Amino acid sequence: MTSMRTLAALLLVLSTSATAGAQDLVLEDTVPDDAPRYFAVPFSVPAGTVEIEVRHDDLSDANILDWGLADASGVRGWGGGNTEPAVVGVDAASRSYRPGPIEPGEWSVLVGLAKVSEPPARYRIEIVFRTAATLVADPDRGAYVPAAPLESEARWYAGDFHVHTRESGDARATLDEAAALAAERGLDFIELSEHNTVSQVDLLPAAQTRHPAVLLMPGSEVTTYAGHGNAIGTTAFVDFRVMSPPLAVTLETLTADARRDGLFAINHPALALGDACIGCAWELPTPPAAIDAVEVQNGAYSVTGLLFYRQSLAFWDTLLDEGGHAAAIGGSDDHRAGVDLEGTQSPIGSPTTLVWAEELSVAGILAGVAAGRTVVKLDGPDDPMVELFVNEQPLGSRVIAPEVTLRAVVTGADGGTLLFVRNGETVERVPVDADPFETTLVVPAPAGDVDDRWRVQWNARDPGVVTSHVWVAATGEAPVPDAGPTTTTPDEGCGCRTGGDTGSGALPLLLVFALLRQRKRC
């Protein structure tokens, strides 16, 4: 990057004009072909500066660059594809960035090579240093303190683990709009999972007082060019710049950072749409022990399920085959608080994740997910509820016994079929002919040294509900011929490693065309 530094220094001299202050900068250069996927363009902040404005341009209609800002202490924000300038001051900042002290010395504009279709990529950066602030401090911004429990009852809480507000560069909803829609749809919590920033975190306490019925959880969608993760509950920036030497960011450091005060999930692992959703499919290594949850449905099943649900279940099952215990979650990926949705977009609450928690608090929801006590309603809160017990122990439990009884309960269903799924294979189908409906399945413990895992799914014409798992401990004995499970309402199993029918859904080609309309980060 030597040429960048040289040209930047030259342009520093050239930028002293009548329209720019003596210390304002214009940095323009060509990105070398061998540049890392993420790189920094350093600049020096003069003493006395109280506000910095960074204007950026990728100088191309074909290439896409992402943008962020860092000081000597770390990353101050990541706007990604924000087209407007980034403004950071002592008491205020533009969206996607956090205010704070403006220390003199070396800072950096962070650049990500999202897409380079016409090399070489170029950029132009203008930096303005101000001794008087132009932004007014937001009275809602303050130090984050987790809200006290909104409820103290142990029950199923309904929520959405994938919601964006305007703090994400590609979103436009306000925090109040998101919270209001969540309450309207009957949700108990939402996670504000902004792209590679936690600039929303300091706004949550004030918003929580305005919306006391909906828990507003912090988080961050860890948006890389090879997959998107979800740092559920995090309040600190998670460095996402993996596979970009000389940065020492690895998947191990990324997941460790995310799990320091929360959990790490993988979002939409099968969303492979190329430039229509850059980096959305998960292509990074997947260490089972570091993954706490998988987003098995992104958006309502009726909108995107036919394209991605089957593949997402297969991804989840493979992770569990390798020894993981990740829970199932769902996320709407709503960027607009339900307003003017188009294409494949879904409103907050579609899908809805139910979490059994001891209380409605950030800590309570995190504990419920970590324990594997989740159920995903694939279209939304009005879908039926399905529960699964093993020897009367709840979801997430591991039972040691020569044989166990699985008990499934379905409420709110008008017919449909209940599927018992063992290790990713549907082995029993039971017609649902009552409301509430209950059935049991007696199964032996597996021989050998690998536990069996069981979940249930409810399908109507299309898949509707999927639970997380219970585990039946292996006996450690030599395998013997499997006599098969015994159910109180026997039906022929298919032995399919599909996790159930995918249903008819919408026309795949129409969905693909809708997705390709614009570049999205999801």
C-alpha cells in the first residue's frame, strides 16, 4: 500500500484551496490488484478537532466498496454501502457510527472490496476536520445498561432474531418503528442485529422506556464476504474482517468476540445469490462447538422457503452430525419495519422464534437459546405451537435410558401432519386430527457411542413449525438391528434425510428475479 500513502501525502498538499481548510484532505488512489479484501487508508487528525466528516466514492458504477472508520483505539463504525458521508464527533455521530473523543493522531478510513467487476478499483476520500460540531447530540444516546426483566414468568416468549434499523447502511426503519411493529404482531422481543456495527446499542435504553412491552435486545449481524453471522446480545464491536492478511482476524477470534457477552449464530446459510446478496451464503469453516444457533428460516416460509428452507435444514443437520448442539432460530431480516415491502422481504415476526425462558430479559433469552429450548414458526406468530418432551424433560435435554418416550403436543393446528425426525431423517408421520393434539413415540437408545437427536415438525401443505432437539444418549454397546420406534398412532416413515416436505410455496424463478433487482446485504 506504499503507493497509496505517497499519493495521499501529495494530495494533502494539493488540497489546500479556498474551499478546503489548510488541514483538510483529499485521498485518491487505485487499489492494487494484490490488495487484501479489507485495507485501511491512514490519515492524521490535527489537535483541536471535535468533528470529522468522511466523504467517500468508489468512482464506479460496476465496482462496490464498503466503508468504515477507525481511531487508535479501534473501529468507530462501519457504514458498509452507505452513500452519505460519515460524520463522527465528540457528542454525536451519523448513523452506523458512535460518538466519542476525537484524539489527535493517526486514524484510518476502512475499505472493503465488496465487488470488483472492472479492475482496478479506485476510490476518492475527502476528509474534513472541524473545530466546531455540526451535529447536535442525540438526547436518546447514553451508556447501555441491560433492561430489568420485563416479565418474571417462565414461559414461551415470541421474538425475532434478525431485525435491522437505519443504523444498518441498507435499512431505513427507525428503532421506534421496529419496536412498534413487533408489539403490533404480538412479539415479546426483537434483536437489533445491525450490519457490523453496534451504534444502536447506546440508543436502546431510551427506546426501551418508550416500548416497555417489547424487549429490545442488542446484537450485530457479522457481515463478511463469505457468510453472515449473528452476534446475539453483543454490545461490543465484533471484528468481521476475516481472511484478510495482515489482519489477524480468524473465525476463531470472530466467534470468541461474539460469544464474550452473547451467542453466535449463522444467518441464512444457504442464501447463495451472488451479487444480489454479497457474501450471504455461509462459506467459512463451521466449528460445531462455536455455533450456538442456526437461522433455519430467513423471512417468511411462504416467501422464501421453497428456495432456501430445505438447504438450511440440511446445513443445520450437518453441523449437528459433526457434534454441534446449535438451536434453531428464525429471523425476518426486516429492514423497513414492514413498510413498502417488496420482492422477498418479510415483516418483523415472519418467521417467529419461541424461546422458553425463565424471564423476559436479555440474559433470560440468551439462556433459553443456549439450552436449545426454541421453536420456529416458519411464517409468523399465528402458526400453530409445537412442543417436544423426552421422558417429560424439555427441549435441549439429554436423557440416559435404555428406551425413552417422546411426547409431542400441537396446539392451534387445523389438521396437518406431525413429523418425528431422527438425526435429520423423517422416520414417523402422524396425522394431526385434534386441537390440541398429543402423541407419543417410544424409541430405544442408540447403540454405539453417538447419541440420537430428535426433533418434531408440523406441516400443513407447506412446512409450518420446526423445533430444536432432544438427545437420547448412546448405550456404548455394539450396534444391533434396529426394531424401529413404536408410536401410539403408527404411520409409515419415509427415512428421508429432508426434514420433511418442502411444500409448493411460490415460484422459484419469480423469487430469484425479485432478489436480483438490487444489491442487498441481508
